[in-house]
Amino acid sequence: MAEPLVLLPGMMCDARLFGPQIAELSADTAVMVAPITQGERIEEIASGLLDLLPRRFALAGLSMGGIVAMEVLRRAPDRVTRIALMDTNPLAETPQVAAAREPQIVAARSGRMLEVMREEMKPNYLAPGPNQKPVLDLVMDMAEALGPDVFVRQSRALQRRSDQQGTLCKIRVPTLVLCGRHDALCPVRRHEFMAELIPGADLCIVEEAGHLPTLEQPDDTTRALRRWMAKPYVLR
């Protein structure tokens, strides 16, 4: 059996973000979803996770989950056997984006978190097509379940995050860099840049998907993860 697979969801998402992948991969792989809801710094979230996770594991993160995954790898490279970074960003938050989170935090605290989420997602997250509404509805359900306190903590962690380009350059395990073609939040060009930084990385662009390919094009995403999990792990 392959090493256990740890999945890290994006901001305001839970295990349902990976529902199709869990259903398929759990037939022959131990799969767990680790929440990234505690802590107001990426470093704090990663440290807390390492206390809970198996001794060695494959690691896949989407969006904010990918940001946390990079920090987990930076802290414990000997424990991560392979890594998949999906629709994510290795760069520190820009001052402009950090400032734009402040009114969102105020709105979330005043009971308008779902309104903030919906407005944020419309232009940036999903590819056009029939999948858009059910995926958006599921994202809203996940956000509502997690609540405004998690929104505030995760927003603060993203504001304060560190640049991880140096971490990417040091990766020596099988790596998948995956991105939806229509992702306007973490665009394809950034993932091409990430793949160039990582020795031997595989780049996969999922057509007809935006920021959430696990839900928008689940079969294509699962196939890419299976190929990545099948690559032999060589300790270097």
C-alpha cells in the first residue's frame, strides 16, 4: 500500500472539497483530511498539524492548503514523501491584497461573511459552465459550517505569510504542480513559475476548471493525483 495521503483544504473549505478524490483514492490508499482552521499564522497552523500527522506521508494542498503544505515541508522535509501543490501561491501577500482583507474581516465579524465569500468568488474562482452553481453552493455550505471566526483567523494567516520560493527550490521528492486553466486567483503562469523552481516537478493544467479543480473537474484531478502517487519515491 502507498504511504498515507494527507489533504489540506483551501480557505473556508473542509473535507468536502476533496470528496470525489477521497471516494476514488481511499480504495487503495489511507486518506486523511487535516483541518487548517487553528492559528493566525501559517507557521502556527503547520506546527499544529505536524503533531497530528503520521510519521511519513504524501501531502497535497489546494490554495491556502498548498501554502500550509509548503510550510509543513519546510519544517519537516524528512516526513513528506511527495507533495502536490494545487491552485496555490508561494509568494508572500502583497500589501494591496493584505489591506483588502481588512474590510472583509470587518464584514465577516458583522454577520456578512457569506456575502464576502460570494463576491470574492464570482470573478476569481470558477470556470464558466454548468458546474459553476453546484460548486459555488457547496463552497458556501462549507464556509457557513466553519463560520466567521475561522474566516478571520485564516485571513490573518494569509496576510502574514512568508515567501516560500526558497522552499520550492529545495524540494527533492516527487512533486505535482496542478492548476485549473481558468483560475484567476492563482493563475497558470504562476504555476509554471513554481514548476520551474522545483527540480523534476510535473505540471498539470486542468482544462475547464478554475480555482477548485477537485470539484470542477474531479476525474481529471484524481487521475493526476494517481499518477503522482504512483511515481517512485527516491530519498535524495
